[in-house]
Amino acid sequence: MYESFFGLRCAPFSLSPDPLFLWPSETHQEGLSALIYGISRRKGFILLTGEVGSGKTTLLRTALERLGDDLPETAMVMNTAGLTSLDLLKLIVVEFRLVSASEVARESRSLADYLVVLDAFLLERMSRDESTVLIIDEAQNLGLEALEQVRLLSNYETHTEKSLQIVLTGQPELREKLADPRLRQLRQRIAIEHHIEPLRRAETLEYLSHRIARAGGRFAEIFGEGVDRAFADFADGCPRLLNLLADRVLLAAYSKSLRPIPASFVELKAKDMGHIRPEPAPTARTL
């Protein structure tokens, strides 16, 4: 809507996890490297955590895109709330296209039935020395029983490497859950882990400039001096909050034919949006 007014090819602050807009901060670059290394080297369990809106899904999609032709067969389970072990296995076999969603809905099979289907699939891929990746997003929602089932799935391996790579992503509560003594066997199998830290205040300007440049615009032609401080105060290091505020600021400025946008305008819009900020807010890293 406002793109042409600001000289942009597309909306630079969409909430969609588009790898095109990933800004490689230190913490995001480290997380991306960990994902690519862990998947390509068949390290088994990989754990990626971060606060809500920190960019976990964008990192995942970027890693899968960067792997390109080397990307193994991959399934992603995203809706994890309230899943039992059986529910989880149903979603896994559907995502790997081993059983259709209609079959799962229509037929009454046991957990063992789905394990047999999954076993045959993974053993066949192992015989061809082909790796397989299972990504479970928002894994903090899984109960202890379901997480233990995930651990059991990691038993597929050769003498030298894991045949099923399992990537667990989630909010910081996932790390707390994995500290439960009842999950110590799962915790000990995590080969690579990374926690996405909030952006530093000094990184705010670079983040905003990067996304505008990716959309074909120039930051200095859209925003006035000092706006990064207003953005940093509002978002406190959370990329999603930066995107939310920036998008609404651009829309409001477009409606007033305002360009470049002064810091005072950003501050007013941030004040209007104060209700969406989490309490307590994430603690940003210091320089």
C-alpha cells in the first residue's frame, strides 16, 4: 500500500519468515551456522531457542534454503500444543508424506502402527546412506511423554553418524523443560545448541537499514535522524517488535504524505502501541 510512496519494491517489515530479509547479527549468524553445520554433518539433535519474535523460524528457513541441493528429506511439525506421543507420530508420518492426512483422520491406528511405517521409511533411507531431518517447532509445548518419544526416534544411526537429524526449536521455557531430570537422556543427546539473544541497541539502525535496502529503498530517504533510538526503546532487542512498529509507522506516515519520518513521529506511534510490548521485556545485550 505504501511501498511506491517510499520507493520500495515490497513491504520491508512483513512478519513472514522470509530468508531474504534475514539480517546476520552476531547471534543470528552463529545460530545459522549451527543449524547448517548440524544438519549437513548429521549431528543428531540440534536445539535452537529464543524469545518470542527473535527470528527462530526465519533462521530455520534460511538454513534450509542455504543447504540447497544438499538438503535432506525434511519434515516440519509446527502445531505442537497438547500433542500426545501418538498425535506427534501422526503429524510426523503425514509431514513425511508416508500416510495421507485423510487416512490418519479416517483410520484408527496405534502408536506402534505409525512407528512401523516410520521405521520402514528411515531404514530404507539408511540403506541408501540418505539423511533425514525432522524439525519440531515450538517444542516447549510438548509434554514429557512426547519429548521422550522424540528421543526414541533418535536411535536411528549407523556406526559413525545419526540417520535422523532432529531440530528442536522453542522459547526459553524449552531449555527449562529439558533440565527436568526425567529428560536427562534427551538432554545428553543434544549435540549442538544455540540461544538467540536480543539485538543490541546499536544494531537497531543496521537492522532497519538492511530490511529497507532489501526492499529496494534507502533508509535516509525514509527516516530522519535519531529514529533508531525510538525503535530500540520500544522493541528492546526483539526483531518482531521492530517490524511491527516500522510497518505501522510507514503506513501512518504514508497516510499523511510524510517523508522523511522524524523521530517524534516514531515515538508517538510507539506510545500508541505500548500495549503490545511483553512484560517484562527481554534484556538486551550490552556492547
